[in-house]
Amino acid sequence: MPFPEWEEFLDKTVSQVRFRYDRREIRRELTEHLEDARDAAADRGEADPAAAALAAMGDPVELGRALDREHKPLLGWIWRLSRWALALAVLVSVLPALNLGILLVGSAWEARFPPYTDGTETHGEVLWRMDLDQKDSFYNITVKLDELVAYADGSYSLRYQVRHHILDTGIWWSYDFPYGSFTDLEGNPVSGGFGGSSGGIVSYCETWLEDLPPEAEGLLIRDQSPSGPELYFRIEFPKEEGAAA
């Protein structure tokens, strides 16, 4: 601002306002009033329009006290806190949706590139693989079997997805088949070890089966809950791709 007298006037005026958060806006409005008054004085042909505009504003202390009565600290704080509360409420409401969006994008990416391991370095070459495409629901999750991969050392990789209900408000844990869930079709137990999983609405999991009998014609998977629900899958090996292959 090119007029030091205006600056001094504004400083004295806003210093009377106790609620300091309003001072900047008051200063801006007073500056606009001074500019309008200066332009009007210039139109009237005043010799010093800036001085005439300043004189028209009156005593800065009296003006400041009047403005302080209009901008009481208590009301100012109530208004300011209400804005902060509103901003916080919006943030709290947006964050779950944002988090859900990130999880959905991540799940979509993993659907295109499932993070299953390449077991050839540890278990030898792949002898065969079966696309399973079986699914069953259990409480608030759906387990979908993707494929079974047989390796040269006699081990098998069971690859599956765990899908959570999108409106489920609980923690999205991955699911692991418990001990005793695996047998061959004759009822002989098969040990399974959890190989890892991703997180999110859709988890991509892998379980390694180490002692499936070579003559086995298939695999049974059962997780029986004490309260009733059961997860059940039956996998029959194609004759030309049996476990003995």
C-alpha cells in the first residue's frame, strides 16, 4: 500500500479487535473502503484524495472498538471450532472411502497379476497344473480355488483367493486352512503348510502340500466349524494328470 498514513490507521484500528483471527479480514475490508473513498474524493476534485478518504474513516481507536464489539472472541471461537469440527467430520467420512478405493485398486491389480510364487527353484519343474475354479462361502468370506500345481519333488501348490464381503466392517484377515483340512479321496491325511498371502478385500493365498500319496486320485478339503458352517472342496485329478504323473 503506497500510503503510510493508511497503514498506521489500519494498524491502530485492527489492534482494538481482540479476536486476532478476524483482523486480516477486517483489514482487507477497511482497505477496500479507503480505496472506494479515495476514488470518490478524486471524482469530486479533492486536492489529496488519499487524505480525504482517511479523514472520512474517523478515529481509528473508536472504529476499532466498534468492530471489536461486532467480532466478539467467544463467538469467533465458536465459529472457528465449528469449522474445524466440520473439517474433521468430512475427513473421517472420506478416509474409509479413500481406503476402500485404494484396496479396490490394489485388488484389481492383483487380479491381473496374482502374486503366487514360482516354486521351480525350490521344488523342481512343474509337472502339471489344474485350473480349479471352485468356491465356497464360510461366515463372511468366500474362498475360491484357482489352481493346483504339481512339482517334480512330489509337492503341490494349492492357490486360492479369499474374498471378504465389501461391506464387512471387521479386519480383513487372510484365511489359512487349519491343520487336518486335507485328505486324499480315501481319507488319508495330507499335511498342508501356509505359503503366504496378500491383504485387502481379496487375498491371494498359497498352501503347500508335501505328502499327497503318489497313487492319490484326488484331494478333499474340509474346514468344519464347531458352530456349524463348513468349507468343503473336492478335487478329482484327471486320469492323464493324476498325482502319480
